[in-house]
Amino acid sequence: GGTTGGGTGGTLGGNGETCQSAIVATTGTVRGTTVGAANDLVGGSASCTPTPSTGPDRVYTVTVPAGERLAARVTPDLTTDGGPQYDPSLYLVQGPASACAENVDAGVTVTCLAASDGGAPRLAVNVGWTNSGASAVDVFVVVDSAADPASPDVTDTGAYALAVNVAPPAGGDTCASGVVPLTPGTPMLVQELASFGDDYSGNGTGCKGGSGPDRAYSVSVPAGQRLTVTATPGSTLDVALNLSASAADCDVTCIDGVDVGYRGDPETLLYENSTSAAQTVYLVVDSFGSSSDTFDLAVTLGPPPPGDVCTTAATLTAGTLANQTLAGTANDYQNDGTEVGCVGSTSGPDRAYLLSVPAAQRVRVTITPAGAFDPSVNLQAGSSAAVCTATPRTCVAGSDTGTSGEPETVSFYNAGGTAQQLYAIVDTYGASSALDYSVTVAIDTPPAGDVCTTAVALTSGTPLSGQSLLGMVNDYPAGTGCVGTGHPDRVFSVDVPAGQRLTTVVTPTTDGGYDPVINVVAGAAADCDSSARACLASSDQGYRNEAETAVANNLTSGTEKMFVIVSASPYSSSTASDFSVSATVGPPPPGEVCGAPLVKTLPLSLTAETSSTFTADYDFTATGCSKSSGGDVVYQLDVPGGKTLTAVVTPSAGDPVLNLIASPASNCVPTATCLATADLGASGSAETLTYANPGGTTQTVFLVVAAYSSSSPITYDLTASVQ
């Protein structure tokens, strides 16, 4: 009944037939078999397995120092021919060897320190025992079986792997309580979760996890090194891994989190320390549900592969770079809510590339998946790789408009006088078996109107026909208050004097399936080209082959340049149709802005007023005001000194918001100080605003009545009086 010792720490000290000839084992894994062994130990006492282990057995001996814990796991080898499955049991007996002598018929049974029959066949069996004494103890680890040898489905003999771990009792119930330090290159075997609490939910930023117990570890990662952590659970255990930069960050903010597999599947987490100093990071092994199964933890360090981080980014030039993959790269660059201009799903692995864009040139980077892979791509500008790890993360352009298997194209125009260095970060959502792609780079001089810097000038009252999106790229996929499209765009510009209104109309020439979209950005070309652009107005109201109109007011005290970005609706079936664009600059209608209000005399009673023909000019953000996103109507009122104004808006449709601003009109800005506000009721409810003029002279005020939502204009009656 011999066996083969060795493995990762086992040594052959005997044939394992009895405790007297036990195989000496140390921390590590040894493979063996009970085939050919005798049934020397039954283990029928109450301290041993619930069912006597009547099958053949194999015995190992382990020395457990004082104060340390022995954990053992036996995993049966699984047959692939559909035959009976080995059902092992496992128990620990304290030495000396004579303690293994038993005579069940005479009532002499073995006393076990710990035991388990594991339940169903095919499953791993775990036991553990802590030596709380003052001296070392020899413990016999008995691999046995309680299976019924007459059963056609199970067998009481078979091959197995026995993992043994001897170490101080586990700490790490939380990241702040005796966390266990990991040593790269030294595996942690037979790690258990059953005695730990469920301290971490996995709901933090970038974290994964479940409702089962969890356990914390720490590891030091030298500067410039990559950490690889692999947890291999038993067949009934489903684990997730989370890595945090500090103990306080555990379950709050995770550098990375992985949960790809299911029960019995290994999980691997990668992390690069791209700083110039060693970092101590905290690993949380979390679980889903309850299981007595254990896991092994392997930790390694090494240099990151080329392109895994910006410091090792591969250089891109014009052309196509084939056979690229995210397989084996870490999740280094994430969007956490603080980023500026960065887009897309970034919780999966990523890869960095470096490229240079000459002055006054445009670059287009296209990521083409080779299979069912959903990429995103962001561009970060800077002279060194430090820009990739800056806080907040800032991108000059990004694209994540496609779905699985669809290409992504991001473009950037270098409006500067010298070449611009960019880092292109290819990313994805989660982990996937399909992570292969190609990268295509095109650098050229953009045509007129492709970017804000080369915008085509419009003349008020003179339509410009024969326009098209052909040859254009998607330079402006997003922006604050903008309609995102993912389609190519063309840019026009108009100079709008102070207090004047710009009305832009885009009309498809033929019904080619084109559904236009308009975004209007005010300021310098650099503001428009910036990934942090904000739209003064936007419109996507019509359908295919219908004209689209956008209205924007110049609320500044000087002439303002407005850029009109024409694109196609996300739902458009075509971007190939020609269109005409017209711009009209003129005074806004009464009530549109504080500079052109509806002047009214108190007392006041108006019926069937509406915001439907007015734009949303005043989205007040200051304390004391109420926010709104719909069209707003401005009334000018005079409140006598010492009198109280009461204004009531009763809607027949929509949800009104009221704000009161003191004259002059220049006070009507987003950061205005409101004299009074009203936004208490829900849609359909009346709103009442009151304001007492504390002075002795008449005060001119602007009452701004707005629709709470841009999608629901209001129709209302307005009454106002003083007393």
C-alpha cells in the first residue's frame, strides 16, 4: 500500500499505512492514493467523523509548533469516465503513534482533534486544529473514507491531493484588525473563511463582493512592480478579490476588484505600482453565501508587461497595429466620478499607447475588436506618463459609443503651435475571454468645419446649403448640457452681439434617413475643442428628414462667438444626407431674458401663459434659488418700498419653479443671489412666492417663471399683488 510523496512540501517518511509508518508532511501539497491501502483506522468515536470511516486509509504526520494552527484539505481526483467518485473523509489524531491503536469491537476508539466526512463525493474536505499548548505537538492526518463500498456511484478508495498549512492562527477579520501579511512567492494554502465575519459588502467604488464572510491580507509592492494575486477556491466556494490603497479604503474605494468566476473558479487580480516608492496595499477575499470550503492564495511580483501602464506604453504611428490584446494586463486607469472628459466603462483591464500629433493636425485612433469585445478609448495629453496617474484623471477626448464587437474611434485636433504628446488608453468593462483588437492611427489636416478651430463662419440671414457630414469624424461625442451622438459632426461659427439671440436651423436636403442634432457652445475655440465643453443650447426634437432648430441667447456684456456643432441623432439611420444651415441673429422676444423682460404693472392677473416658446436661459445654482432645466419666462415688476409682493403661479400643465432677482439685468446669472424662491409642490401644484421690500423706495425685480423639466413645458396662470 505505498504512495508517492513529494509535491510542494511533502516528503516520504514511510508508506503511510499506519501511524507508526506515517508519511512526514510539512506545509505544502502532496499527492497520494488509498488504493491498495488497508483499513487500519475506523475513527468511530464521537470526536471523529459522524459516520465511521470504514474505507482504506493513508496516514501523514505533521509537527504543529505551540500557538500555531494546522489546516488540512484533501481534494479527491475526479474521474472523467463516468465511473464511481471517491468520497474521502479526513481526521486529525494527536500523537504519539500509539494513540492510533483501536479495537472497535472491544470499545477502544480513536480520539480525534478534528474530523470531517465532507458530505457528497467529489468535494474537498477540510479540517483544522490550533495548538494552544506550550510545546510542539505531533499530529497524524488520516485520509480515510466513510463511503459505502457497495454503492455504484461512490468508492471508498481513490487518488487525492492533500494540502497542509501550519501557521499562526489567522488574523485579518478586517483590514484594521491583525491583517495577515503576504509574502510574494510563498503560497498561503488552505485558507478558510467560515470563522470570519461578513464585514465587507463589495459595494464601494470599484469593489466586488457578496453576502458571505471575508478576510483581509496586506502585501508590499515595490515601485514599478506588478502584483499578481490568484485565489483558488474549493468546489463549493465562490470568491471575489478586492484591492485597496489603505485599511480605511477597504470596501470604500478599491484600486481593483474582480469577480469573474463561479464556485470553484479561480480569481486573479493584477495591480501595478506606478509610483516611485513601495506601497502597502490591502487585499480582501470575499465570498458569496456560506461554505466550509477553503482556498489557496498565490502572490507573485514582477515587472509589468510592455504597455500595461503609461510608463511602458507602446509607440503608435500612422497605420494599423494588429494582434493587440488586453489579456494579461491590469486595471490601472479607472473612471471614479472625479475624472474630467474621460468616458466609458473602465472596470476591466487596460493598455496604454503613446503617440505624437503635429501642430494643426488631427489624429484619429480606431480600436477594432477581433471578437465579442466592447472597448472604450480615452486620450490624455502630457509630456510624461505622470499625466496618466494625475488626480483628477483628465482626458482631452474619449469614445465609448459602440457595443460588443463594434469599433471605437476617438479624434483630437492639435490647435497648438508645437507637437502634442498623447497617451491612448484602451479599456473595457469587466473581464472577458475576448480581449483581442487592432489599433489604427490616421493623422491628417482636418477639413474646414471638422473642429471648432476650423469652423465655417455663418452670416446672419444667409443660408448655407450643400453641407454634409461626409469626411467628418466624431470630435464632440459629449459635453455638459449637450446631446451626445457618437456620429460625425461639422462645426459652424457665428458672432452674436451682447443681448442678442442666435437661432440656428438645420434642414435635411433629401430624405436619406438623416435626423439632425444641434449643439451650441459659446466662448473661444479652445473652450469648444475642450473635452470639458459645456453647451449653451442643444436640440434633438425632430425626426428623420425634419428640420432642427436651436436657440441661444448672449447674456454677456460683449460680443460672443458661438459654435454650432451639427451632427446626427443617435437614432439616425444615416449621416450621408446633405443639409442646409441658416443662422439668424436678432433681439430676443419680450420675456426671454432679463435684458428683454415682459414689463408688467401690479396688481397683475395673466391667464394661459406658457414656457413652450422660451429657451432655458437661467439654471440658477446659488443658495437661495431653485434649479430648473426647462424654458423660462421673465417678468419685470416694481415693488413699492415697505410693501410685500405675493406672486402665485397655478399650472394647468407641468411643474413651475419661481425665482426672484433684483435689477439690473446683469444680476441674472447662474450664480445669482435670489431675493426669494418657490419650488415646493409637484407637477400640477401651484407655487407661491413672497418678498418684502425692506427699503423705503420702489425696487425693480425680475420674476423668472421656469419649467422644472426641459421635457415638460408649463402652461399657467399668474397673479401678483403687493400689500
